[in-house]
Amino acid sequence: MPGADEPPGAARPGRWLVLLAWSWSGLAGAASALWFPDSPVIRHYTWRGEACPGCRDLPPLPVWERMAELAGLGPVRFLQAPDEGLGHAYSAAPDRVVLSPSALNLESCHLNFVVGHELAHLARRHFDEDAIALSVYSGRPANWTGDGEAALQLADGNFGLALRVSHLWQQQEDEADWLGALLAAQASGCSLEAGALAYLGHDAQAGGGLAAAHAPAMERVLRLLPFAESARRLGTLAPP
Ligand SMILES: [Zn+2]
């Protein structure tokens, strides 16, 4: 889910590959990428922005700003978490990406993928999607509150509700993975192999080698493979 990491609709590689091929020549120099899906037309909740204790502002790297631009986002606030408690990175509604100290030491293509993934969560408004789903699945009308944080709190301590929304969270992670990988490719020339696959593969190997890989990381790798050629072509558009 966007709030705690470790991608409307499920990824449809075929559809997007066709769009990529169709729109190739018009991409260079564009502000937002033509291939990046439009912001979904869904209810926009009010987000106060939860406190981030111990976090400090992080000056964004130009490549992060370029990815945000390609995703059609306005200004994004980047923060450094005080520790590794919530993993390498997470996004927080409506406009924040939080990175851990060790994430900042990742190889650049790994870090670009991680940041791209979080930017995709923001651009696709997965937090609003979650607020709607949690409201509906808990039996409330979709508009019972306009307060996004209040809607997300419905999942607190409610394992059954979380289980019912888990399929949506999986779709969101898939979407953030392939969109993040392609953002990193166009913004920095990182291939899928050098960025997303290497990052996730490293994670899998930490569990005892690829043969004994953690299923989630390996599943993410397998779902990303159809995007390797798209990333390679987008990489040719990266600034020198
Ligand atoms: Zn995620």
C-alpha cells in the first residue's frame, strides 16, 4: 500500500507497450510523459499530511524532480526518515516521499526506481483509492467522510477489512513497480536490469539466493519483465 512499502487497474503490459510504441517520437522534451496514465477521476479526499516524527527535509535530486514532472505531479516534498523502521521508502498523502538513511546510499539506479515507485503511488492517487475502498468494504457510503486519514483509519486493527482490500493493494504495488521503473528509465537512462530488477533481485538473494528467493520479490521481478524493452527505449530519451 502507498503508506508503507516495502501499482487503476492491474498492469496491462500489452496495452501500454502499444501506447509506448505509438507515442515514441513525441516524448522527448515533453513535460509529463505521454505514456504515463492520466490522474484517475476519483473522489479527492482532504489530506492533512500525517506527522513524520524525526523526519527532515531532503533537497530533491534533479532526477527525482524530473520523474515527478514525467508523472504529471506538482511539487513533491521529499523527507529523510530518522531510521529504517518503515523500510527504504514510503509515500504519504498527498505529496510526500520519505526515504530512509540507507536508501540514500543505494546505487543510483536502484534509488531512482525506489523513488519512481513512490511517485507513481502519489500520481495514481492510490491513497484516495484506498480511502474509497476501505469505506465501501466497511459498509459505509463512499462519501461518509471527506477526511482521508479518517477513512484510512478504518483498517486499523481490522484484519478482516485489510484482507478484503489486499487485492487492491497488490494491484497498486504492481502499478507502482512498472510505472516507477519506466519513470527511472526516461529520467535517468536506468535499464530495467540495472534498476528495478537488480534492486528486487538483491532483496530476493538476501533470502538465500534466487532459488530460495522470497516469493514476493521474485513475483515482482516476473511481473516487471515484460517492461524491459519499454525501459530500454525510454532510456534513450534520458538527459545526458
Ligand atoms: Zn509501494
